[in-house]
Amino acid sequence: MIERADRESRLTEADHLSVRVWLRMLSCATLVERRAATRLRQTFATTLPRFDFLAQLERSGNGLRMTEISERMMVTGGNITRIADQLESEGLIARSPAPGDRRASVVQLTPAGEQAFAEMARRHEGWIVEMFGGLDELERRTLYAVLAKLKRHLSATERKR
Amino acid sequence: MIERADRESRLTEADHLSVRVWLRMLSCATLVERRAATRLRQTFATTLPRFDFLAQLERSGNGLRMTEISERMMVTGGNITRIADQLESEGLIARSPAPGDRRASVVQLTPAGEQAFAEMARRHEGWIVEMFGGLDELERRTLYAVLAKLKRHLSATERKR
């Protein structure tokens, strides 16, 4: 989009900076995601959506309904029901009736799922540390703080709509 | 992942910062992408992969082969061939034989495609400016610079592998 920045646009230079920042962020996020996906496939023969599914359960502690998992998944691409069926058949997750709502079910990690996820997460952290190793600690702290502000703005404007 | 930070991990506090930065970046990128996708759908009845496909052609100037488009697409989710078929049937893109390789074809924007994309891109820029409006100019410049360094590190380590 940088290349068409001057074409009949009513945006100012400062505005274009936002677009350049966004394209750079998207490009970084895509590179990190793709590399993590490649390594998950090579190391554990699994996918990023499957990893993310297990991560949401691990973070929740008490299990989640399918709708909650769907809302929390940060990685797209992957049918939630199909992923759940696969993970259940591999014994990594288990479903039980939701308390107070017999039509819904709650999904939880099994002990085998917890163990498998812990190993994946340990390796995944190592890959992320490696990929962000090009930044020194001050740069990482700065990035963290600026992204926090961006996220607050995004959440605040989301609620207003 | 923050929650399991202390579990049998050999990573240091500084390392965990990388994971926190990554999750926050992924979360911001996901929020921006989802909101852009919603608005593209509401305003132009189109999708982010279709928009990204047209954007790659617009940026290339001279058209691209399908394999090049596939490599450059930053947005996943969307079969490239199916998207091309749709856009061609709507008259927004055209295919012609690749010079020097009769088996391959080059995809280009049609004049109608250029016009449609220009309008979409103008609105899309406005949404991005709005979403990044929570940051002041210094913060945007800082973010841009730190992401540039991260991207260089990612590219450099990609080539080594």
C-alpha cells in the first residue's frame, strides 16, 4: 500500500504512517506464525490451530465450551469441531456435559493432553525466543508497552461500535 | 502462555518477555484483521483474501504469476485458484500467457479492477488510521522502527535455515 500512498488520497503523511506500521506488523506476525507452524509440523506433526486449541484449554484451567474456544482462538484456519474430534480421538482432550446445561459440553485436557501440550509449549517458547532474539530487552519492553496501548484502543473502540 | 511461565521451564524472565510480546502482537494483529474483514464484508461484500489478492496485483504493476501471488499473500484462508476464478468472472482481473512460458499465465488487474480496488484501498486505509489512532506519532514511529529490526532478524535467520 505504500506504493499507492500518493494516489488521490485525502490522507495525510501521518496517516500513511499507520498503514505502513500495520503492513509491517502484519508481515512480522505472518513470518513468525509461518515459522512456528513449520516447526510444529516438523517437530510434532501437528498444526498451529491444534496447538492453539490445546493452549486455550491449558490457559482456562477448568475447561471451556466449544463456543468459548472458538471466540478465544487467535489462529484462524481450522474447523473447530473437526479439530476437537481429532484431538479427542487421540486422547488429548475429553468432553463432559456442561454443569447446568445438558445440551452443551465442556472440553478439557486429559492428563495425556496436558503432558503433550507442555512439551509442545516448551519448544514453541524456544522458537519464539529465538525469533525475537533480534531485539534487545529495552526494545522488547518498548514493543510490549506500545502494543498494550494499541490493544486498549482497539478494545475500547470495539465496544463503542 | 503467561500462566504456564513457571512450569518446568528452562527459559529466563527475559525470554518470557518475548512470548508475552508475541502473544500481544498476535492479539493486536488478529483484532485489526478481524475488524478490517468485517468492514470489507459490510462495505464491499468482499473478503480479506480477495482484497489482499487485488492488493498484490496493484503493488506489482506488471502482473504476477499465480505462484508469485501465493507467496506474497499475507492473509491466509482462501484458495488462490478459487479467488482468481471469482475475480476473473467479475471482470476485476484478467489472465494472459506468461512471456516465454506458454504453460504459465500472468494475472493482472483490469481497468475495472483498478478502479474497484482503489476505492476499497481508500476506505481500508481510513479504517487502519482509525484503529492505530490510539497511538501518537512518536509511538507509531517507534513501533515502525522496532518492527523493522524484528523483520530484518526474521529474514536473516530464515535464510540461514
